[in-house]
Amino acid sequence: MLKKKKIKFSFLFYDYETFGLNPKKDRIAQFACIRTDINLNIISSPIVTYCKLPSDYLPDPNSIIIHNISPYVVNLKGLKENEFAHFINKIFSYPNTCILGYNNINFDDEFSKFLFYRNFYDAYEWFWKNNNSRWDILNLIRACYVLRPNGIFWPKINNIPIFNLEKIAILNNILPYYKSHDALSDVYTTISLTKLVKNKQPLLFKYFFKYKNKNFLIKIINLLKIQILIHISNIYKNKDNNLNCITPLFWHPENKNILITFNLKKKISSFLKILNNKSKIKKEYIFLYIQYINFSKSPLLIPINILKKIDIKRLKFNILFYTENFSMLKKNFLEIKNFIKLNLINFSKKDDNTNIYNVDEQLYKNFFPNNDLYNFKKINDKKSIYLNLNKISFKDKRAKILLFKYKARNFPFMLNHIEKKKWNIYQKNIFNKKFLNNYILKIEKFLQNELCNKKILVLKDLLKYVKELYNSLT
């Protein structure tokens, strides 16, 4: 019997250009990706594709004048969103792949999740199933600046580091590929920047590559011991070098990916005053002292002793404040931990208000039941291409409404007379006269500015597109 050939590890660098900044509401315009081996050698041809706009969405004009991608370009060159989702999911699901980009975990990956959610793919398994993982080079760059900055030139404004991809690329002569706000250009640049870090700081690269994996990272956390850890994240300001100290408290009772920690930048003495005034507690106030750390997002956590004295001085990091604060926390640890646990029992509010207008935004409301996930697979099984979508039933209310929108967006010919009327009413409600007037006014204001010809043409395209959409609804 022949042994199944093991698929070698690969990096998949990817980037989106989008029609807005909100992954819950906005849509993807352009996708680009390149696959490399573990040594960052390119092993595949670049892929670039576009996604058609659905008939119930209009792009943010701000995004149009940044990347200059016209609605007509995506509708001419692009795939329907269900086909686009299938295409991306297939690329991402290739076994033994680490999917990465620049700021992908907080931006591109969120667009991916909501794309899959709207189109009946599992929103999460692409980055853990088949030995897959994800990583974010922006986080690696932040860690490099904090811990091992030598060998890389760092752009700064008023002595505050700037982690903008374009600025870092220019300063480090990563220029041959760079074209601002083009997905493929960003992919090439991210690969070059990753190579730079790997070459200049190989041990740092190796460390964070290993600890991107939740199973390794979790070993750093010892809840039986009171710890002080360095946390590097964009939730802390650039002027603070995205750097803070935290102490792990306990795992979130509802989401085991989330570690609840005490923010050691906040004075323990102030928190102890809250403890002594238990009758007047506001939960919002408690949240100022704690920090949620999501382990599914490959957070940067390191023991404090990794910081060298030279780096503490360079970063102007007040190590004395943190260690003194930590000492006070240790003395009152159990009392503080139990108090926080007791007052944060109701972590999340359940919102049952699911309707046609908000369902696209409700990915994080809950996990879908197994029976619904089974039906997701039936919808996207190419063998079931002639499947009657009307015969599929779901337990989760979100899936029922999503199925109607999925049909209307991708297979309008499947809608019966009542469904067509329902879709038309929905479109008229979201594209009401007030909304469209304000939208057109916004475009016209942009056109009054001094813009290059390319931006003027793309805005005029958008204006034309809006008017055509309006005429189709009347």
C-alpha cells in the first residue's frame, strides 16, 4: 500500500483591498496571495482576483479614492461573492499552511471570517484545521522594534515609531515591488520585510514563529504562579512602543481562547480603593484595570527577563513602576482576582434581535449547531450544484435569514415572486432617498477637491454606479 505523500509546510502571504474598513459591513474588492516555502522562497505564481459587488451594498467613497478600484472593474473582472468565498477558502484550506500578512489578524482575517460566514463556510477552521495556522508580520515587526531592533531602520515621527508598511519598506530600500494600496504589491513587500527580519534577527524570528501556536504559547501561562509578563500589542499606544506588563488572572468562563489579565500600567493602590468601597462598584470601572488577551490571535507574550537593560533604557520603559506595582498585586492577589471574577460573571449580553438588516454582522453572536454546519457543507458541495436551496432548513435564525440573502445576492433567478418583492423592499429601505442623497453629496464633495485624473475617473464611475442602482430600484 502506497504511503500518502506528506504535504510540506508553506507560508501563504495574502492581502485584501477593501471597499471600506468595517469587516462586518464592508466588502472585499481585490485579493492577492503568494505561497513561499519555510525559507521564504516563492514557490507559486502570484494570484490576483476581484469580487463582484452585491446588489445591496455601496462602497465607502473614502476607500475608492485610496485604492482607485472602480465598481465596474470588480463587476467585470470579479467572481460572484459565493464563488469568491469558495476560491479563497480552497486556497486557505491547503494543508500545512501558515496564513499571514501585514495587520491581517485584526483586518484581513476579519474580512475573511465574515466573507465565509455570509457564504456558509466555517469562519474559523481555515486557520487551524489540516495543521494550518496564522501569523501577523505587523506583530513580528513590533516585537522586533521592542526586543531586537538592530539591522532594521525604523521610521519615526517625533521619536515615536511608525509601523506603516510603506514607510518601513521605503526606509529599508524594499522598493522594487512597492505600489501603494495594491494587494499584490503589499504581498511582495511583506515577504521582503519578513526576509529582512529573519536575516537580521533569526532567533527572534524563530521564537515568535514557534509561539504563534496557541499550544506552545499557553505553556508560558502558569495560573498556579503569580506572573509578570510583557505584552506587545497595538492596544497600547505607539508612544509607549505598544508595550505593557500584565499579570494573568484566569481564563474567560465562556471563551477558553481568552485570558483575563490585570493591566499593570494601572496603579494597584487605586484598585484597592475600589475593593474597600464595594457598595459603589461600576463594572465599567473594573474594565479599566483588566486586559483581555485572545489566544486565537497569536498574541505577543514574553517573560519580562527577555527585556535587556539596554532596551529598557532605549524604550524609556519604567521597569521600576511595573515591578513595584506587581509586588503590591502579589500581596493582594487572591482578593483582587476573586473580586474581579465575582463582578464579571455576566461577560456577554445575549442579543436575540436578529433580522435582515443586522444578520450580516452577527458572526460572533454564537457558534452554529452541528446540523446547520452540515447543511453549510451541502450548500457549498460542488456535487450538489443543483441543490434546491429552498429545501434546506436551519435551527439558527441567522442561517435562515442569511440563506435568503445568499440566494438574492448570488442566485436571484431562484427567488419566487414573494421573495423578489421582499428583496426589493429591503433594498429600497437601505437605499432610501435620504441615504442616497447624502451618499451622492459625499462623492460630489470629493470631486471638488484637487485630485489626480485617476481618482476623478473612479469617483465618476462610482457616481454613475449609484445612479444606475437607484434607477434599477424604481
